[in-house]
Amino acid sequence: MGEVRAVTDSEFETTVNNNNWVLVDFWAPWCGPCKALGPVLTQVAGERDILIAKVDTDSNPMNAGRLGVRGIPAMFLYNNGKLVGQKSGAMPKAAVLQWVDEHMTADDF
């Protein structure tokens, strides 16, 4: 199914533009809600054909700043390079799947 990958600022544009579905997770190692969301996103990657791109905002702040991220975790959902949705805060697996599924079609699973 999907994949979880650490992505740097320099890899961001290529990652978002060269993959069908990408959920970008802006996070930091010190962030408790980010730590809670990590395993949820790993499970989502196991159930959907989606790339989870994890961007550590401590070491890669450029794209988070460019996108106006004010709090983490922040998730940005892309389809073929186009931003189709964004959410902030930790969410349970069912809520993340529902949000992703609102944008994907059955053929995308």
C-alpha cells in the first residue's frame, strides 16, 4: 500500500509533485501530539495508497513557513502536486482516514 518517508525541505517539491497522493505531516520531535499522530499515519499508509511525507520542522522549517504553518502537527494533503486539503492537530485514525477518503476515489485506494 502506502509508504512513510522522512522528507527534507530540499526534497519537498519533488516529493509532492512526483507522487499521486501525498499527505505531508509537519511535526517536531518534542511535540507530544505529533508523537501520538505518528503511529496513526503509519497505519493510514498501510491501508491507503498514499505517501506520508514526514517533515521535521525543527531541521526543515522552510516549507512549513512558506505554507503558513502556525502549529504542529499540521497535515497537508496533495494529489498530483495540487493541495487539496489541510488539517491541524492530532486526530484518531478513523478521522484521518475519513478526511483522506473524502478526497480520494475508490480507484485511488
